[in-house]
Amino acid sequence: MPLAATDPLSIGQIARRTGVSVSAIRFYEDKGLVQPSRNAGGQRRFKRADVRRISFILIAQQLGLTIREIRDALAALPDSRTPNQADWGRISAGLRDRLDQQIDTLTRMRGRLDSCIGCGCLSLKACQLYNPQDRLSRLGAGPHMGIKDAD
Ligand code: FES
């Protein structure tokens, strides 16, 4: 018998609809990201809106949010609702700022790594990867101290 549009979904049905494994959905439940009800037999029953909620979780994970951050974003919505279009617009704008910050941090790290490529000194005093303030930059680009200098 085909499902009615309002029928709750079993964990297998929501897994098929979202492409997420059953074990991942159980994990999301353990972390409080989805909160299925239970039927009389104790089986999980998901709302149709949980398909969209899981889509949100997958996209947020792709963007680098931690499970805690995703849980916080979902918990901030009134009545534990699934993010609607306006919610997603607001949340995604915040994510863009966060991604810009991450790109900036990674770009700076890449610049520091460039000065290490081919060096290998691993100097705690000179290497910019350990030395973000780059205390020896006044001496010019590249390594200025060796491993023996780091003792
Ligand atoms: S390994 Fe980083 S400056 Fe030498």
C-alpha cells in the first residue's frame, strides 16, 4: 500500500529518501539532530520534514560545521522546527562569513608552508608554522635557524 503524504517514515524509508545510511541516521538521533517518535512497537517514526532536516545536516557537514554547531543551529529554531527558506538564508549567510575566515586562515597557513617547503629545519624558533608572529622575518624570507639552534 503506498504511503500517504502525511504518513510518518520508518528509518529505512528516510534512509532511502535521503541517501544516508541507517547507522548515520541513528548517529544523528544519538546526537540530538533528529528526534523521531516511536510507534507502539518501539520503532522509530520520522516526520516528512525530517528529510529536509537531514538535508540541512548533510549540507552543513559539507561546509565544515561540527555536529555540535549543527545541533546548536537547529536548536535555535523555534519549536525544534526544520529550517525553512528564511532560516537557511540567515544560517547560510553566517556560514559564508565563517568560510571566508577559514579561507583567510588557510591562505595564511599556505604562505607559511611555502617558506618551509624544501627547508626541513623544523626549528621551533624560526619556522613560521610554529612561529605565527614570525619573529625572524626581519632577517628576510626562508629559514634562519637550524635544528641545533632550537635547543
Ligand atoms: S621547516 Fe619551517 S622554516 Fe624550516
